[in-house]
Amino acid sequence: MKRRHPLATLVRLASLRERKARGDLGLAQRDVKDKAESLEIRRNELMTMLGDSRPLPAHIALTLRIQGLATAELVELAAVELDASETRLRTDRRKWQDAAHELEAKEELEAKKRRENATTAAKAAERVLDELMAARHQSPNRGATR
């Protein structure tokens, strides 16, 4: 099994968290859209029921009033559900933003570490080359060819 650098593992985990948070955010957005549509349908039903202005017999008026009250309660319930969905959406958006910032920070840290490692490796290679050149100039067979 290939051994990963610990920073690469952290970046991979942060990436997975960010993708999950993005998925949760998408689900929350779809839920808000569905709840808003449901609320609009309920409101339209209520307005249709209340908008009938022709005179009705008492028993039909009572039935419509009862149905209207039930529809009004459904509108209220749909509004509460929409509010809860919007709250969840805001929470999921904050979670996704936090996960995205965490991922970005870890990626920047990994890039910085790679740059530092590259600089260290270049300095080490330069030092080895200097030592080889110094050793070559100090050797007693300096003028001899191979």
C-alpha cells in the first residue's frame, strides 16, 4: 500500500467533507423550493375557496367555511415547513462554506509544504554538487583523466 503524506490525507478528508456539505446544501435548496411550491398551491386553494362571492345556502357556506379553515391551517402549516426548510438551508450553507474554507486552507498548507520541500531538495542538491566539486578540486589526481 502506498504511504500517503499526512497532509494529503487531510486534504482528501476535507475534500470529502466539502463534497458532502455541498450535496446537503443542494438537498436543502430543493426542499425549500418544494416547500415554497406547496405553500403557493395551498394559498391558491384558499384564495379560490374564499374568492367565491355568490350567495350560497347555509349548509354549503358552513361546509366551505370549515374547508376554508382546514385549508387556512394547511397554508399556515406549509408556511411553518417552509420557514424550517429555509433555516436548514442557511445552516447547510454555513456548513458548506466552513468545509470549503477548511479545504482551501488545507490545500494552501499542502502547497506551501510542497514548495518548502522543493526548496529544501534544491538546496540539498546544490550543497551535494558543491561538495562534489570541492572534493574533485581537492583530490590528488585532479589533473588525471579517466
